[in-house]
Amino acid sequence: MENNQFKISKVHIDSFIDALVDLYNKGVDYIDIITTPGELQDSVGLSFCKEYMAEDMQDEFDNFPTDILIEKKLSSDDLNQLI
């Protein structure tokens, strides 16, 4: 049997939850999760289309920015791991 599981490693949960809550509050009901593995931390992208939004919010789809960058400041623990 083939294993179809994958692992997204070391994603900052605070930023991830903030992004999900923001999308939900803007009417997004479903997302696709896209990941790119990295050496120290994987990057995660969230993608959605108009059909993934609540019907009463779909008119707002064209007002969404095409790229949303979430920046996380490095903690002292993060910096120590780089050394």
C-alpha cells in the first residue's frame, strides 16, 4: 500500500493561525495548502479560488491582494539554531 502522507515541518503556528482567521473573516471557507520544504523551516502557502468563498462574499474576491506575505521575527532560539 502506498503512503500518501506528507509532513510540513516547523511552521510558526501563530502566523499560520492569524492567516487562517483573516481569510475566514473575509469569507474564505476552504483553502489549498501548498508547501515548499526548506532546510530549517518549510514555507507554507495558502491558495483559494472564488468558489472556495461563502456565496455572499464572492463579490469581494477581486479585491483580495494577489500575494500576502507573513513575516515572522526570529526569536533568540531561532537565531541560536542558525549558529
